[in-house]
Amino acid sequence: MTLAAKPDLPKIILPIPLKDKPKKAEGDFHADLTESLWAGESVIIRLHATSRSGREATSPDEKLTLPSRVFHDPTARALVSLRHRFGLDRESPAEASDELKALAWTLPQNEKGSILALLYAAAQLDDPDSENARTNVIGLCWAVALYLEDLRLTDRETAQANLEIRAAQKAVQDQIAHMRALGAAGHSEEQQQELATRMKRLREALDQRMQALMQRSMQLGTVIPDIGEAPDSGSDPVSRLMRRLQSDAAGGHSDDAMKRLEDLSKMVERMRSATPQDLAQIAQQLQARARAQAQKATLHDLIRRETTLLDHVQARLGLGQRNAKEAQQSETGSGQDLSTMSTAELLKRLGMTPPPNMEEAQNSPVVPPVLSDAETTAQHEQRRDDHAVQRALQMVAKLLNEDVKSLTGKSMEGLTKADKDMHDASHALAKVQDGPAENAIRKVLKDLAETGQQMSEAQKGKNHGGGPLALLPTMGTSGHTQGGKGKGDQNQADSDDEDSEGQGGGKTDRDPLGRKQGKGHSGADTDGTVPESDSREKAREIERELRRRDADRTRPQSELDYLDRLLKSY
């Protein structure tokens, strides 16, 4: 950046950090220059880039006016204006000294600290032998202006705490810049210790600021809104940011450390006492969060009940298949000829899925399910109940979709698809078709799983039931987190979200070893039964038959190719 009015002044150089060495860099870069003497002035900006091969390029010049900070306190505005004119040599030291003395006596008598600071600045300008008078005056004018602006908005203790925080931040910033200038010597134990000392002072200043805010909030009977970060068990966001800042500075990542220091400054500025509007927003957020949790619980209940319906359908299909298999074995006997079976049937007996294009015309005839009268009656009654439950769940899914849309403004596509698949499942149950009903219910469960992901995305906003609660963030206490939530509470909330059945009271779907139990479609089969000797012998017979067929070159080429690929693994 070059000052348009005085192009001979030293330029402001802002390095733009890039991750690694990308071939192409796109994005936004933000820098706060409101404290600069050039704020409010017209500047010329030029982008300079260097490639990995060493080639350089410069963008065309762009002329714009740098934004400046707005001050509402009259004395603060006068100080910033004086600082601006004096810093750009538009006012002599003698004139600046006289104006500082005049502004000092306009302050209230109880603001002795600010009065003494301005008189000290004027005395430095009057002393020709004073070193760094110019830099000290520019810094004091800015510090007093910020203090007076804070005092207009808050109490004296909070404004004083803000002043000390800014001083501590400046000390940390100077130390990081000093370590960067030293290069490898900047990582010495002495420099690291100095950084830790200054970070400790900043921590103490932040604690003092929080105590002042807490006292004021207790007097007003309000709470403090959040400072912009999501809750994290075991630490508050300020402590996490400070640890990362010190780690980056100690590791030589000065650019990252400066960025975190800027983030910390913004975070501190957002700390304030709550207003009635804040409390109303908190109440609205709590209501939205309660609705979002109720919607998730309803979705979990839908999944649980659909899983129960799937269990019923699979149980009925399993009973019929088991009876049909027994009837088939009784008719064919144990010595069934493998040579008469199709290749697809042989693969199925090995527990493998045949390719879809394999000819299955020679499959052995399937014996229809054989059920007793009692089993048939019980299945009809269960199927009738399942049909009624499926119709009710379809209505619940419609109502849930409408409720989510009223909260987030978005309709859940997964629930829309689930409504159609639930209708197909209900229709199949009414027609006594358990096979199609099973397929339809599986689609419903897939739709509901997609709905869970869509609902989580839609409920991320604070007004939609997500985001951290706007409560008092704790400072330095590891047992609590921002939002007034303890570590145990946070873990409990996480477990509630993960519980697909919405059950509490310590109930889980895991066995004592922590493995998922095989319930419904969500549990994994953990059958560890060792096959008996006759089962292994049957598998060997099938393998021999497959090898015999692979040697028969009169079979279709597609079947031979598949058998060749299959038998290569043996």
C-alpha cells in the first residue's frame, strides 16, 4: 500500500499467508488497519506475487479509501483526529502539545489516569531531548481514545480491564515480532520464557475483564452472551485460542500466531453484558433447541418402529423359507445330486452371490411355504397390526416434515421419499406380500437415515436449534464449558444424539464387551459358530463340481469366464 498524498512514505506491506505452495491461490484476505495512521486516507494498493519457480508478477494499481474506526465520544474523536494530523506531519509538535493540554482539562476530574496520560504526552513533545516522543504520543492518544469510548458504553472497571488487555496484547505482539526478527535465535529458552510471561499477563488481564463483566451482570440480573465459538469439553474458547497462539509463536509460525492474536482481540471485543434483546434471543434459541431435539427424538422413534416392522416381515419370511427347505429336503433326500443343480444354485450353497447374467433356468423347483393353521392365523394377525402401524408411521412422518419445515424453512427430501416408500410397504402388507414389503421397509430405513443427515445440516443455525447457547463462558475452569454445560452434560448430549432409539436411563444397544447387539437392521451379526464336518464336506463336493464344470468347454463362455475367475482364488 502507498499513501496517495505522500507516495514517498514507506509502504505498508501485508504478507498474505498461503498453505504449502499451491499452483493456484484464490480466496479472501482480511486485515484490520483501523489503528493505522492511514485509516481514512486514500491509498494505492498493488498485489505482488512470486511463483514457485521464482517468477514475479504485479497487479494493476487500485485506488481506494481505507476504512476508519468510528468514535462517538467527543474527546475520543478529537484525540484520534489530533493523532492522525500529527502522525502525518500535518501539525507541528508544539501545536499538538497545546491541543493535548486543552483536551486534558476538558476531561472530568475523576478521570485522573486519562488526564495524566495526555499531560505526559504533551510534556514529551515539549522536551526536545525526549526519545521516541512521536511514537509514544501516537500510542497514548489511541489508547486514551479507546478507553473513553469504552467508558461511554460500560462501567469504569470494564473499561480499565479493556485498557489492560490491549496493553498486554500489544506486548505479546511485539514479542512475536521480535522473535520473528531474530530468526533461529528467536526460539531460545530466554525468548520463550519472555513470551510465556507476557502471555500470563494477558491471561490475567482477561480474567480481570471477565470478573468485571460478571459483577456487572450480577448487578443487572443478566447473563453474558457467547463470544462466537462452539462449546468444547474441558476448556473455554479463550484458553484454547491462547494455547494455540503460544504454540504457534514457540514453533516459529509467527504469521499464524499474529492471526490468532487478531482473533483473540475480536473475541474480547464481543464480550459484553447482556441486554433485554439478548435475553429474548436466548429464550428463542432455547425454544428452537427444544423443538429440534423433539424432532430428532421423533425421527429416532420412526427408525426404531420401522426396524421392528422389518423384523416381523423377516421373521415371517424366514419361517416360510425354513418350512419350505425342510419339505424340499424330505422330498429329495440327503443324497441330492449336485450335477443336476445349476451353477447359480451351487454358488448360493457356498454362500456366494452369482452374477446377474448367469443362467438359472435349471434351478431346482422351489417348494411353496408350508405353514400350519396356527402359524397362518398368527401371521395374519401380526400382518394386520403391522399394516396399521405402518399407516400411523406414515402420518407421523408427514407431520414431522411439516414441523421441520416450520422451524428451518426447509422440507426434508428424505421424509418425502419415506412417505412414498411407506405407502408401498403398507400396500404390500395389505396384499399379504411380505417380500415386497421387506424391500419397501428397507427403502424407508434408508430414507430416514438420509433425513437424519439433512436434519442435522438444517438445524445448525442458532435460530434452528443448533449452535452454542448464549450463556456465560467460564474462564479457566476445566469442569465447565461455554454455554453453562459441564463435561458430563456435554457427553450426555452427545450420547443422546447417537442413540438411535432415543432411550435413556443407561440403556444401550451394546453387549458387555462394547459390541453392537444384533437387533433389527442396525445390529451386526456376530455368529461365531464353527461349521460341522458334514458342512465342510458338502462345500468340498460343491467346489469339485464347480471345477468339473469349468473343465467342460461346451458350457456358455460367460459362465466359463466367471468360473475361471472364481477358482483362481482356490
